[in-house]
Amino acid sequence: MKYISDFFGLLFPRKCCICGATLVEFEKSICSGCLLDLPLADTAKNKNNNVEQRFFGRIPIEAATAMLNFKHGNKVQTLLHQIKYAGNEEAAITMGRQLGIWITQCGRFDDVDILVPVPLHRSKERKRGYNQSMLLCKGIIQTFQRPISNGNLIRIKKTDSQTNKNREERLNNMEGVFCLLDEKAFENKHILLVDDVITTGATTEACYMAMEKVEGLKISIASLAVAGYI
């Protein structure tokens, strides 16, 4: 069977979804060179980092982190486009695994009980075929083992794109978007809310609003990337 695999590899070589280089056998979707070259949001491992500062005075969180620095035109933008719009599920899981390592190394999420992917509206998930945040969670648990709660926090309103909206417009656009089905499932739990990219934090804030009445709930945030990181 390996000979057949090698033959098809010659005819249809697997390519890195970021730079287009041919992948070697152990590489999955992203070449080692691009993985090493992705711009890290380094200080996002520390307390009171720039990701956490976005939520100061808005929502109470235990900790927040993002692994990559998103800027227009950089490799992270290409990666996120592959994950969100090009159907590259393998890239999402691969980067989720890396994010799990990042979260573990932070040392500030050790008491997290449950991973919660930011949900998509069912119509968008049906059209896309997957929720990229859920795929990130599937990768995370390979290196940061926690149960995933998928389907308790749900998105009940379909919204306009957040692109090109300012912070106030994003907040208004996200009002009443999410709903929690079973509050008791999250009582006295520390959840880690997982998303692909944080910009203004409006989506995260809307998720919190759906869960704020849960008794004893603690919320932390992990995102693959953060936009506008300084």
C-alpha cells in the first residue's frame, strides 16, 4: 500500500496551504518552514497581556491568550482563509494541536474543565461543512486533554459579516446572538472559549452575555490569532 501511496504522491504531491511547497511525509497541510515562520503573539502568554486588555472593563475573564499575530497580507491571513473559507479542515486541526501546546505552556489554564468552541449559525455551518472553532478544539485536545462541549452554547441568530464594522457596530450586530441551553452543565465550571481570531472581542462578549447568569462559572479565552496586536 505504501508503494501506491508513493505513486500517487508523485502524481499529486501534497502542497503547503500557505506557501505551496511540496509537503514531506510527516507534514500535514502546512510545511515545517511556514509553521516556524508564523508570527507569534509572544506576550499573549503573560498575565494582563494585550489580548486580556481588550476585555478590561467589559467582561470578567480568568485568562486570555492568542497564539498568532494576524495582519493583512501576512501568512496568518492566508492560513485563516484556508481554515475558514477553503475547506481546509486538516489545517484547522493541525493548528489546534499547536494551540494546545501553546495553552499548556502558558501554565494559566491548568484548571480549565471544558473546551467550548464559539458556535456558528446552523445555516453557515451547513454551508461550510464544519465549524472551524470545533476543529481547533479537536486539535487542542491532542495536546491539552479536556472534554469538549459542542451544542450547549448555540448561535440562534444569523448576523451580517463583522468585516469592516467598528467596535460599536460589531457589538450591536452580535446582540442576542447566542443562547445557552443547559445552565447546570456549566455550573461551577471553568470553561475555555475557543475561537479562530479575535478582533474587537465582540463575539466573545456576546458569548459571555449568554452565560453570565450561570452560577460559579469561570471563563477563559483562547484564540488561534489576534488581529491588530501591538
